[in-house]
Amino acid sequence: MENSRAEFPFPYQPYNIQEEFMQALYSALDKGKVGIFESPTGTGKSLSLICGALSWLRDYEERKRQEATALLQEGEAALFTNAAQSSVASSSAELDWITDFVQKKAERDLVSKLKEEELKRKKREERLEMIRNNVQLKYAVKRKSYEEDEAFKLLQLSKEEQVEATGDQEDEELIIAEYESDDESKIKGRFFGAEEDEDDELVEEHVTKIYYCSRTHSQLAQFVHEVQKSPFSKDISVVTLGSRQNLCINEEVRRLGSIQRINDRCMEMQKNKHEKHHHEEGVKRKRGPAKSVCPYNKASALQQMRDVVLGAVHDIEQLLKLGRETHSCPYYATRLAIPPAQLVVLPYQMVLHEATRRAAGVQLKGQVLIIDEAHNLSDTLSCIHSAELSGAQLCRAHSQLIQYADRYKSRLKAKNLMYIKQILFVIEGLVRVLGGKVGQSPQSQATQPGTEMLTINNFLFKAQIDNINLFKLQRYFEKSMISRKLGGFVEKYAGSGVTLHTHSCNNKENRRTEGLNRYLQTLQSNQNPGTVPLADQQESVEAEKVLSASPMMQVEGFFMALTNSNTDGRVVVHKQGSLSESSVKFLLLNPAVHFAQVLKECRAVIIAGGTMQPVSDFKQELLFSAGVVEERVTEFSCGHVIPPENILPLVLCSGPSGQELEFTFQNRDTPRMMDETGRILSNICNVVPGGVVCFFPSYDYSRRIISHWEAGGTLTRLANKKKIFQEPKKANQVEQVLNEFSRCIQRCSADCSGLTGALLFSVVGGKMSEGINFSDDLGRCVVMVGMPYPNIKSPELQEKMSYLDRHLPHSQGRSPGQALIENLCMKAVNQSIGRAIRHRGDYSSIVLCDRRYSRPATLSKLPTWIKDRTTTHMTFGPAFAALRKFFLEKKQKRA
């Protein structure tokens, strides 16, 4: 088997490092490795991944085709030879006819199987070719879908004219179906509306494919655009997956806002669709109002849209446009496109969370997985599998479930009532651990402030729920869909019959007069009763939507988290003075336990990022702990495409007045340290043109040092040289600030009286330390103030360190817990300083203000292309001279 390729299709002449990247990637995929690939931003990592991986896939498919053809020829030749030998065999020969029969049958079966696979492959290729060549297809789909939609609108109009039925019969869709546990019998068929339900004729065998996942939808869209520009865009079948919130085109459903409400309504419509088919088959329908079904979820339209999706490369925006044009659902059409697709682009959650993966129809067995932007993969896995519940959520879930059971007790089967009682019992135990009681307002219940860290078993004992089988409850949640039923119940009756105080709901009159809206007012009573500012009104509406939804989905997630192994997680009980604000949180300590299945199933896994350093502890915690042998792991790290003279990384050990720079927790708040930092920035702004981005270690420190500068006049002096911008508090304001920052720099470069650009104050790990490009004049200098160590006093971090110390080996005289602290700090630094250099012609300086950066162990954790060019300066003068010389030379070259 080949492990390399002479050349790779590429849209332009690739850099040497890109060719090396693609060769290493090709080899890793061919050998079934787990590869850690580092390629700095600006080096064309996405295109290298695309062209390297798809070249391998194309070659692999061709090799498989050739091997299958050769095997088929051998099998047919063997059958012919055996038949000829049998015909000339002497009748008197003592032939072992049983052995002969078995051998011939095995050969015939192999030949039949090979022929069948070859036929399937040809059909698949012919269909894809037909889709790509048939330019009339999408117009045919549009016409058919429009006809179906017109019919649907007429049907809806006739439904609206019907007199709405009264009585409890209209709540049929809210009743939990009869439940049989696995102990009693196999679950009979699928539940209506289950995620896996699809028409049988649409189910297909999965071809060999590459799954590409990244953190955000914008990163996925950017990757898809790179695929569209690649030489593979015309002959590769690609599908982009997303959540219902991102892909739904039904305006009635989209208006619901929250992802939970959108999911619930969509699933309800699926259930109604299946019931409609059931009634059409002759089963008598119960009286009641007609139930709404989604006009975009029709099998024929979905299958046709799937074909269009496979015929060309689409991002999510294009999928939404296509869905509206063809009147078919992009969410379900893309899921149908997974089996025949060769490249599937999807967010982290759909790959790394097993239940979500299963629901989406993602099958990893024997496939290739590429995880991009993976520098925080360990934290991402821990976050996905952690769960938190507030006292307010627990009380609300308990109240809603009691009222649900009370309303429908005569129509729920005994088994359902038994499980509902168990869920209520567990919720009561969780509230009890927080020092409160159910049935009373959580806002009015005081708790003793404090934090307690417990093992899962100890937490179950403390909550007095250790006698409950949580695995059975988890299966009940999955099969009965009680979270969605309760969500529909709350949405339907919010403000009329769903209340908080169970003790005040003894009669129907109280149920009608006390609603969930009163509970919402109670939760918000700590706010001033005055007028809400216009800017905050939208947030208040969103908050009310969240509060009015059922929290049972979160309760289900927490129950599932408690089924982890006792050693793999901890439960944090956090009391904050009131039951409403207190919380229980499951903290996953061992992310490898959930990554192990992914690593085991996949043929090869590529973990890629712009800055993957440091990787040694990453391998130990996430790969070796998951059972991966060291021989299966391969590493590749390439330099940058910029010439060495285009980057100037400096470590400053002291400031202009000789003050030693060591921003420890004890030193950093002193006036002399803050003043010295101001002097450093002032000098930098004197010689650096364009944009300067200054990163502080935390929001709190950023606020304190800027306030100090404002009081002492430093801020005014800085503003005389560069216009000052600050990272906004709200994420939706980031783009506006960046646009103003960019416009200011552009104006100053043209003509600006006295100002030489702009200065942006940002925070490590904040909204501008990842995913934002400060290319060219936007980021001519990145200043890192201090070292952003995480809060060592955090109970969660202390428990994580303790866990690593117990389970991982010590290395180079350091405990794994100490290594974690250092690595978290340097990963954050690497992400922030990597914002500046974005392409081959770019140039920038990086100033690390803290003498601790000069330690060899710390320097070794910088990306190689930065580390190799870093110089350490014990005094400020030589560093400032080097900085001035760097920008003078760049100015002369540009002139």
C-alpha cells in the first residue's frame, strides 16, 4: 500500500510547507494514524487539509476498485477451474464432496458479494454523475414542491375554518405513550417522532468518507468556501450539517427563538406527520382539532433536495436558499445526504457527543475524522459532557412535572406514573442537597453560602437517591420523550394553568388564576421596578423566553451525567445565599473516556490547529488515557510562510524606568507596576504605526489598570497618539468595535492630525483572542501584559489537578497538575499572539511583558516559528531600539 503521493491537485502553486503538510497527512490517513497537525494561521491550512485528504480518498477508492476487480476475476477463474476439474474427475475417485461443496459455496458467495458491491458502486457513481449533469433537476424539484405547498396551504385554510374542539382530547399529543422497560420486553418499534425515523427507501449504505468538524458555524462556512475554490469542487459530494436552529426554514417554528422550543415543535410536527400516515391507512382518528404538520418535510421533496445537495458544494446559507426555493427542509435533506456523501462538514457537538452523533445519523466506523481548531479539544470534550442545574430550574421542573402528572393522571399508564414519581423524587433530593425544599419559591429560600466537591457516589448518598436506577431513568427519558412532552405542555399552558407553588394548586380556580408568568415576575423581583433601558429590552424578552421554557431537558442532561463512572467526574454543590442562585454542577475530569469510542471506531483521526503547542500533556491526557498506543500517534508541525525578518518577538524583563516586570498576583496591582506598563505602551505607540492590540490577563485586571491610567493621566497621553478602543462586554458588539477600529486605522494611514493609528485593549480568552484576524495594519504589534494563569483557587481546577496527579505520570520533575496550569496559560497566550500574522506578506511585532517568559521551559511552549525568532531583553533600551529599527526598515521598504 502506498503511503505517499508525487503531487497534489492545488488551486495554485503550493508553498513547500503546504506540500510537506499534505504528504504527512496523506501518510497518516493511509496508515490509520492519530495525527496531531500544527499549521500556523496564514499558511493555508484549510486548503492543505482539503487537497491532502481528498487526494487520499480518491486514491483509496481507486485502489479499492482495482482490488475488488482483481478479486472478482480471481474468484470467477477459480469457479471455472473447479467446474472443469469436477467434470473430468473419475466417478470411482474418493472425493470429499462435503469439503468440495463448502469450498465452492464460499467461492460463489464471494463472487456474488463482489458483483453486488461493484453494481452498487456503479449505480452510485451513475446517479451522482446524472445529478451533476442534469441542470434541469432543481427546476423540476421547485415545480413539484410548489405544487405540494399550494395543496398544503389549501389544507391549512380548511383546517382553520373548523370549529376548535374543546376538552382534554386536544392534549393527546402531550400524553406520554405507554412505556415498557427493557427488562419487560423489547421496545416495540420506534416511537413516533424519534430522531432516527426515516422512510426505509431512503436508508443507504455509508460510503468511505471524511468527517470534518470545527467549533463554530462561521469556521465551517469558511472551510466550505475553501472546498468550493479547490480543484475537487466539481467531483466531490459534500454535505454541511447544522442544528435545526441553523437550518429550519419554517418561519412559524423559527420564530420560537430558543433551540429547545424549535426542536420540540419540529419533533411534534414529525409525530403529527406519522400519525397522519397512520390514519390514512384506515385507522380511525380520534376527534379533535387537526394537527399541524411541516409543509417542508415531504419524502419526495427531501430526496430530490438531497440529490441537489450532493450535486454541488453548498454552505449553510446556500442550503437555506435552496430549501426555500424547493420548499423542502434543509435539516432533514442534509441528514439524508450523509450516507452517499464523501465529505461531511459538521460542528463539534455532532461528532464528539455520542447521543447527538447517533441522532444525526453520523457513523464513524472505518471513516476518517478531521478535528480542526483543536487547541482546546480537551476543554471542549469536558464542556460538552458537563451539566449544571440551578435551584430555580430544579424547582420549576418539579412544579411543572407535578402539574403535568396531576392534569393527565387519569390518562397516564401506571408505568409512566411510576417513572414520573422517581424523577420527582430525584429532583427533590437535588434541591435538598442545595439546602432547599420544593413547592416553595426558590427566590425566598435562603441557603448557607459555600462550595462542596463530591464524588458521584457520595453525591448520590448525600441526596438520598442512591437507591434509584439512573440508567433506567435515562432510558425512560430517551424512549418516552418526556422532556419534549413537558416542554409542549408548558408552552401551551404558560400563564394559565402552570404554576410554581404546588401547595396553592389544590383547586381548579387557583390553577386558572396563578400562572407561570407570576413565577417569572418572582424570579425578576430583585431588579429595579423602574423602566427597562431600551438596549436591554430585547435581552429581557429573551430571558423571559428561556425562563418560560421547561428546564426538563437540562434535568435529563444532568441525570445522564450522573451515570458516568465514579472516578471520571465530580459534582460541585455551589450555594450562593438563595436557593434560586445556588447550583449543582457535574464536572467531567476524564474527557478521554468519551473520546475513546471515537478513536476506536475511526480509521484515522487528524487533530489540527494553528497553535497546538504544547502537545506532550495533550497526548497523555486525551490519547494515551483513551487507549491509543504511542506507535499510532504521529505529529507534524510546520513553520510559517513569512520570511524571518517579518516578525519580531521580544521578551521584556524590565520597563523604561528599570522596574522588573513580573505580573504575579501580589505585584501586578501596585501603582509602580501599572505606571511602568503605561510607560511601555506609550513608548510602543510612539514607534509602531497602525494598530496595536494589548492583551490583559483578565477582565478584572483590565478594568483596574485602565481606571488607574485614567486617574493618573496615562490614558490621556496614550489617546494623544492612538485612538483607544476597548473589548465590548457584549458579544454582539464585537463586530461594530472591530469595524470602527479598522476605519480609524485606515483614516490615520491616509491623513490624521497627530494620531498614528488605534490602540485596542483586549483580554486573553475573551471575545477577541480567538477567531479574529488583526492582519496588516490592524495588528502591527501585539502586547501581552503578564502571564494569564487560570485561577488556582477555583475548586473545579483544583479537582482537575488532583485527578491528573493521581492518574497521569510525572514528567521532567513536574506533576501533571502543575503542567496543566502552565499549559492552559501558554495555550491562551499562543492563541492571542497568533492574531497578528495572517499571510505571507504580513509583518508584526510581539511584545511579551513579563520576565517569566524568558524561562526555557516557557519559551519551549511557544509555536516553533515564533520561538525560533524570539529575543530576550533584560533592559528596555535595546528592546525599544530593536522595535524602532524593525518598523523603520518596513517603512523604507514600503516607500
